[in-house]
Amino acid sequence: MANIVTQIADKVRPIGVSTNYGDPVEVGDQTLIPVSLGWFGFGGGGDDENGGGGGGGASIPVGAYVRRPGKDLEFEPNLISLVAVSIPLVWVTGTVLRKLVRVLKK
């Protein structure tokens, strides 16, 4: 078990700025620096009989910094991923507010 903990610690240690900002990419006369919302995860599980289990992780691209010739660095958001992230947030907020209003009416 200690070996697994050491392996996980070695994987998590390098997480930092490079997790959320990608390497600059030249596209024509523009320079793009991708930006993501850094999430990660892992898992495990299983039982003695089947030995099943699994895990995974993800990061969400939120946009990119773009440098065009003769202009300053600008952030251009990825609207699709921002909407995808905001939908659950709006749903949870609405659910909490609805329950709060019900409690306050009593």
C-alpha cells in the first residue's frame, strides 16, 4: 500500500502552472496559449472475487490567450465549455434557492 501512495504522490507533485497553461503554439502569424480549468482524479475499487475497479480524470478547456501581430495579448474564451460548466452550477443554485424559499415560507 505504501508503494501506491508514493506513486500517487509522485504523479501529483508536478502539478502547477503547466497544468492549466499549455505550450505556446504558432498558427500562421498568431501565437496561441491554451488555458484549461485544471481538474484531475483517480480511483480504485474492486472486491476479492472479481478484482474490478477503475478511475480517470479530466480538464476543461476554457479558452486561449492569443497574440496577433501589432496587438496585445488577449484572452478568447471557449464559450461552449463555459456554458457546459455553468449549466450544473445554475441548476444547483436554483435547487438550493427553491428549497430555501420553501423553508422560509413555513
